[in-house]
Amino acid sequence: MVVPVGSCEQHGPHLPLHTDTVIAAALAEALAVRRADCMVAPALAITASGEHQGFAGTISIGNEVMTSVVVELVRSADWAGGVVLVNGHGGNVTAVEGAVAVLRGEHRRVLAWWPRLSGSDLHAGRTETSLMLALAPEQVDSERATAGPMPAISELMQRGVAAISPSGVLGDPDGATADEGRQLFDALVEQLVQAVAAWAPR
């Protein structure tokens, strides 16, 4: 079972609230195309987005509740050979890692996968904008795109996005293209396929 894990949070003035969910779901579907043993579940679309508090549209269930949700979800999938969590939102890391620790303690098979792109920006910048231009261009309002700062992760988690970037953007969407998005997406699909192959060889 493959579960896309996204979020419902602001992505600047130019991207939709469900950007992370769109990307995670597309990656999960691409994995299922490559592996016939993978079934894709509906996405977890409201997760832990506390660092985006204060922006219109952002809703969050917090780390504690999300941890419980992921634990119970994986427990309920005992009929499957394992569960792959395809994560599209970095703010979920605390909840997902906590859930995985509980589940592995129960000897359940679960893989938490996160995208890894060198040189990518943090949030609603060129990387996510390019991916959305490739996956859902009709949902990108490029005319409203604006640049924001690139803080350290520690500062972001301590202060929250609103205190650092009034626009909600952490990076610069300038130069984003659908072609770049397709290249990024293909690279992420390869990462995901290889990670699942190492975890569950056929």
C-alpha cells in the first residue's frame, strides 16, 4: 500500500493550498505505474502544518494527532505486505518519524520516503513552482509569484513562516518552468522507485 502524505497550507500567493498533496499523489501514482504490486491509497491531505499558522487557508491536525493517524492507518493495512509513506511536506517529519518508531517497534513493515533534491529551496520557490507547472499548470498563478527569504530550518521551525516571510514564500519562484518541473519529477520518481526496490525487492 502506498499512501501519499501532503498538507493543506499556504504556498505563497501563486500556488494552491494542496501543492504538497498534488506532488505526493503524483509520485505515488508514478510508483504504482512502475510496480504492479503497489496500490495507491487516498492522500492524507490535512497533516501537521503548525509552522504555517496564521496564513489564510492553512489547517493542521498537529504532530500528536498526525502520529496517531499514521500509526492507526498502517495498523489497519495488515493485509498488505507493507506501507510506503510518500511524503510531500517537510513539516510532517516529527509526526511521521514518531509513527514509524512505534510501528517498527510492533514489527510492522513501513517505509517513510522523503524527496531529496540538491539545491532546492524550502517552500513555494522555484522547485515547487516548477513541479506544479509540470503537474497542474492551471493551478499556478505565475503573475502573483514573489520571492521570499531562505532561512535555516531551525529558525523556521522555531519562529514559524509568518515571522520570517510575510508572503509565505521561502525561496524564489523566478525561473520556474514546466520543463524543469518534469525533470525534477522524473528524478524524484527514480529516487522513490529505487528506495522501494531496496526495501521490498521483487
